[in-house]
Amino acid sequence: MINTLICTASSTIREAMVCINENLLGTVFVLKDKKLVGVLTDGDLRRALLGGKSLETKVDDIIKNKTFTYGHYSEPHEALLGKITDKIKIIPLVNDQFELVDYFQFKQGIHFPVTSPSLSGNELKYLTDAFLSNWISSTGQYIIRFEKEFAQYCGVNYGVATSNGTTALHLALVALGIGPGDEVIIPDLTFAATINAVLYTGAIPVIVDVEEASWCICPQSIEKHLTPKTKAIIPVHLYGQPAEMDAIMKIAKKHNLFVVEDCAEAHGAEINGKKVGSFGHINCFSFFGNKIITTGEGGMCVTSDEGLNHKLRVFRDHGMNKERRYWHDYVGFNYRMTNLQAAIGCAQLERIAEMLDKRKTCEQMYKVGLNHFKSIEFQKCDIPGRLKVTWLVSFLLKGVSRDTVIANLKKNAIDARPFFFPLTKMEIYKQYGKACPNSEKLSQIGMNLPTYINHTETEKVIKVLNKIMQELP
Ligand SMILES: *Cc1c(COP(=O)(O)O)cnc(C)c1O
């Protein structure tokens, strides 16, 4: 119990204000003969002064007839949380004699984030090694190694590391020669980086609907939106689920289109035993802090085409000629990853199987712990030929309010996320597509749960979620 949270009924407004000024909690508890008689906030004091009281007025004078919220020290955590409102973030706790014994404070800080990086392997060792080698910029042994090993992991010939997943997508489109006058087909349900990368090139994104079952871009919708200007398709392996690549590659071949897989959420996912990232012409990964493996910020383009590998490198490195230094053949970019980031990436890649496994176990635990709720429909894991990975545990909530569930989780310091908004719902993108019914429906009822936290924490989230679901109207 901190002293600056307490004043007595005979204290003056000035003294109460000094307390609040020191405790930084915006609140002071008022005691009289050890017993709690009131709670004052900085707002109460301000209003009293504006209402004509002076700094020397006794607080006794302003707590009269004023109700206040308090709790009993033995009340369960959830009951206390129930007393927290937009205005009341801290409440006094009393014993049976109504003496102040403690206080309860609501902390905005989320205790169970949706995901957080795991850096418990060789990450620090390699990072230190890169640092001590003095190769901290964008050349060095870890860059070479990370590009090579990640490409190998995906089953392709080349990897070109980038500053993030968005620059990887932009770089891929540029290397494929996509620009003004071209159209690029993308799904309605994705993270905005997919469409932004298209817009950077000056090409027109064409937004199409997703499949109801896989939540990924729908091949039939792609075919419906082909025009003579169509140059490329960007399928997104959403929430770890591979898109229908066989059908998409068939369409691309027939119409002479490029395919850029957006694999930002699906490292290690497979289709008929082949890893995502090995189907399209250039395919892009993100290593942002919340992805399956991370370099902090980072990304990579992977390809099996030697010519495209060369182009990607030239465009990534300022468009500079690889033989003639400081001679520029193109308006390029600086989209490089640093050796420091790649060092972390190498250590993460050593553990990718372990991380995928842990995430999968986490999803399995949620499935077991929540399977009795008919309203919960987990992301499909039995689409023939497709092996999904768990990025964020994802499910649909049918017939109950998703937003209520998320809000109630938040009250218990558990972070949960609604699905992405459909791109066509947003003012800046809606000109690029018509309403997409599947995407719209999924976006309204889909949510992600904390994933890759330790199993004890997963159990706690399951327990809270069970309670929330049972108490839903
Ligand atoms: C995260 C993500 C990206 C962008 O990656 P950054 O590294 O954050 O730039 C692109 N597409 C999808 C689908 C993503 O989830």
C-alpha cells in the first residue's frame, strides 16, 4: 500500500492534490479513523475548486454524499475486474471492518499478447558474433547463409533478403516488370501490404473474393476477373492456410501470367508435399516480430529462376550494375536486410520445426478445450493436399457476438484479434473491387487467439474463454 494513495478526511484539497501529484494514479483514498470513507479523483478535486471551494477546504466537505466504488480484499479477481469501468481504473480494497488494506488496479498492459517472438536459441550468440565481426550493415556471412538456408528450406534455388515483407512484395513485382497499365489480381481478405505493394508499382490491383472453406483467394473468381491487362496474381496463404496453388498456377500458365505468393503468414506450409514459396515465379516472406520466424523487421524473395534472382538483387541494391560500381541501369531501391537481422534469422531458422510444432500444439489445445462449443468453427486443417501451419490460432464464431468475446477477453488482459477488414470496405481501396461476400462474412465472424505462448498460459486463456462463452447471452 503506497502512502501517497491515502489522505484523511481532515486533509485539505491542497494536501489531496499533493498526494495525487506524487502517486501519478489520479486518485486518492480518504480515511477517517482508519476506515475508508471516500475516494477522490483529480477530476473531483478540480470540479470542487471550479465549484467555488478553496485549496484549504477540507476533503471531508466534498466526500459527503458521494458514493464510491470499493472491493473486499477476498473478492475474486474477476469480480474486481467487473468493477473497472472507463472512468474507474483503481479501487480500494477493505476488510470486514472497512479498513483499507490494499487496492486493485486495472493495467492496460496486455498480459497475453496474440503472439510474441521466441529468441531462446542461438539468436543472441549469432547476433553478438555478427556485431563483434563489425559486419553490421547489409553484407556479411549471415546474410549469405540466411538467404541460402531459407531458400533451401522452401525448396527453391535463390533467396534475396529484404528489409521487410512489404518491400519483398514490391521488389518482386518490380523485378517481374509490373508497372503502370498492368493489372494484378489479389484477394479481398489479407493484410494491406499485399495491395499497397501493387499500388507502389503504379499497376492497378484487382480485388477478388476468397473461398469460403480455405479463406484464401478463389481460383474461379480469378478467372472471372482476367482482362488483357492482367499481368500477375498474388495469392496469400492466409493465417497459415495454403491457397489453391495448383489451380492458380494452371490459370497463370494458360494466360501467361506471373504468380507472386504472399507467404508472410505461412512459413513451412505445404501443398502435396511441396512448401509454399516454391510455386510462384517469385515468392515473398515476412520476418516481422509477430510472424512464424522473425528477424525483428525483415523479409525475403525466393525464386528458382536465376535471371529473376539477379534482377531482384540489382533492384534491391539501388539498381546498381553488379559489374560496374556506381553505374545505375535502373531506378532501384535500398531494400536490404542487415547482417545483424540475418544473424537472428539463421538462429530462428534452426528452430523453425520446433516453433511450428509448438504453435500446432497450442492450436490443438484450444481445439480440445473449446470443442464443446457448437458456435466455434476452427480453421480447416483437412483440405485435401494442403498442409496448413499455425500462425495465429484462428476460428469463426457463428451465432454469437465475436466483438463481445474479444472485449471480454480484453477485460481479462487477453489480447485477441478480429480478422482483417475486407480491402473493399476501406475508402482508399474500394475502387479496386466489388463487394466480396465470402470475405465480408469471414471478416465479421473470424478471430485470432494468443498463439505460441507457453502451455500453462494457453490453459489459462482456455479457462477464461470457456467462462466467457458460457456466459454469453
Ligand atoms: C505481415 C504481412 C505482410 C507484410 O510484412 P511486413 O514484414 O510487416 O512488411 C504482407 N502480407 C501479409 C499477408 C502479412 O501478413
